[in-house]
Amino acid sequence: MTSVGIACWIMGILSAISFAFNLYPQYRKAKKTHETGLTYGFFALAFMGNIGAAIFVLYTNLQTGDFQWPLYGNYGTATYFTTRLFIMRIKFGK
């Protein structure tokens, strides 16, 4: 792998981690204040985006045989925090 390839791989992993944890601050705030401030539309789009993209990546990976493991962690973590926030939204009613 070339130095450009390595740099792109590292950038991809860091980006996947950043995207996966982008809901963590909102999760902590909601846990503390008992209010999410998020709409059901947000959750619908977040679930559709994360799950749909993960299915697309899995399909293309199965076709090419080149698995992009950081993306699975990305979508799995993002879906986890979206699910936790959704449960809080229902529980707190806000």
C-alpha cells in the first residue's frame, strides 16, 4: 500500500469513528436532562440512513470481496446511539 493509500485508510477510520460517535454528546445531555429535543422524523431518517447504508455496503462488499470493516463499526455504533436516544425520547416524552 502506498503512503497515500495508508493516509486515506487512516482518514477513513477516523472519519468513521467521528461519524459513529456524533450522537454521543446528545445522548449524554439527554441522559442528564431527561429531554432529547429530537423529533420522530429525525429518528426515522437516522434509522433509514444507517441501516440502508449498511445494507448497501454489505451488498457491495459481498460483490467485490473487499470488506470495509470500519463502516460496519460506524453504522453499528451510530444505530446503537440512535436507538438509545429513541428509547429516551419515548421514555421522557420530549
